[in-house]
Amino acid sequence: MPDANPIQRIPIHQLHQEPGAEELATSQEMRPYIEFAMALMQGHDTESELEAIRQLPVEKRYVWRIASALKWAFADLDDLSVEADKLTLTPEDFAKVGDLLKLRPMQFCLFMKALVGREEMLKMMVQAIGVAKQVWDRARLNCLRLNRLRRCLLGV
């Protein structure tokens, strides 16, 4: 059976970067990683480039930038506030938010696969989906209970 979502090859001149990506990619902190990638692509020994990365403090590492951004992005996660925004966003603004998020699950999975390996990434994602389902189911159940209680108290 053919894949419903086949991978498409895109010519490099049709690739576009997100705003801010170039600044991040060309920052001084990325220099050791760029040098590593260049040595690897040129078929050179990469030990000296890896040693330069090894000497970086964890707070200057590529993985730290991503992990830290996620920490601050989700530090005060509140699904009720998300629900309120979802109920009040205009369709245009909802589409803007959707555009910002559409690649993030895939990017996060690629990041985690590179960091912890395929099997661990899969295990973590399945577990996260399970937790999200449980939280959603409990929230909906609590909502139904509260509505029944309110109707009972109001005599409706």
C-alpha cells in the first residue's frame, strides 16, 4: 500500500528559513557545529571539531539552547488558558498560530531521535500522548461532573 504522505524532494533553491533562523545558525555559538558539519561533509577527520564542542560548557551547547527554550515555553503550561485562547482567536489568528506550530512535533521528534535514539524517542512520544489523553479525559469528566453538580444545586 503506498504511503499516504510520501517524502517529496525539494530543490535547495526552494528551501526557505524561518525568520531568525539565519541569525541563530550564524551565531558565534554555532561556529563549532558548523565547522564540524563542514569537516564531515568534506570527508575530513572530525576529531578536532568534536573536541572543540566537547570543551563547550553545557549552557553553550546546541542541545541546551533547544532544551532551555522548551523549558521556558512550557514552564507555566496551562491547558485552560489554551482553551480560552482557542475559543477567542479569530480564524486568521488561529491560522497564524497553527502555521507557527505545524512543523514543531516533527522537529521535536527529530531532535529527540538524534539525542536519545529512535526507540527511546518513540517510547517517550507514545507515553506523552498517553498522558495527554488521560489529562484530556479527566478534564472532560470533571467538567461533566461540575455541570451535573451545578444543575443539581440550581435545581435544573
